[in-house]
Amino acid sequence: MNRRTAVLGVLALTTGLTLTACSSDSVPRLEVTGAFMPQPVSDMAAGFLLVKNSGGTADRLTSVTSSLSDNVSIHETKNNTMRMVTSFEVPAGGELDLERGGNHIMFTELKQRPKRGETVSVELHFEKADPITVDIPVRETTYNPKKQ
């Protein structure tokens, strides 16, 4: 083996290892925690949860679907005003917090009113990651978890 072949072999191996290291961190790694829905008192309800992204690439929550309603949307709250949005960013190494008084999932024209102790199944859809199914527990109407 001549010197040039050996150098090219080392370069190819190094480049391959570098690309492997980069590619393992180039996908979002999403986990959902803290989900809850206050028991609805009308034909509307809200859902709250935390999406953590431990990956090296950002993603976007683009929609939510559920058998509870054919009308599920994501809403942003700014300056005490709520408006529907098309997506929320889930930053690389960060989180998307859908919380009371802030951004949230909105269910309108409920097919039924879930009761405290039941769960509501939703599917979160992302720009890059596969969908995530979450069973959201229904809590008392006034439930508001304390921030840690």
C-alpha cells in the first residue's frame, strides 16, 4: 500500500465517521410529557402539554387530530389575544410548552364532553418527526399544574 492510498483511506474513514456523528444528531428526538385537558364545560376544550426535543435539529408541530372533534387547531396567545396558527417550533435541544394562559391545543364542536378521569387520544403531527399519539388525561376544570 503506498502512502497516497493510506492517506485517502484515512480521509475516507474520518469523513464517514464525521458524517455518521452528524447524521445521528440531525433528526429531532421528541418526547411528550405533562399532558392534560381541563374538563370541558361547553362544546369547546383546550389541551396542554410539553414537547421536548433532545435532538440536534428543530422541528415544527403542524397539526393535531383527535376523534373527540373534527375541529382541532393550535392557538397562540399574545397580549391576552388568542389566534389560530399553522405551526409551532420545537427547537433543537429545547421544548415547546403548550400551557394554560399561553399557546395551546383547541378543540371545538366536541362530539362528546369527556369527564374527569377519562383520557382523550390525540395525534401530534410534525414537519419532520413521525406522528406521536398521546392519551391526555382529563382533569378538574380548574386544574393548573405548578411550574417546577
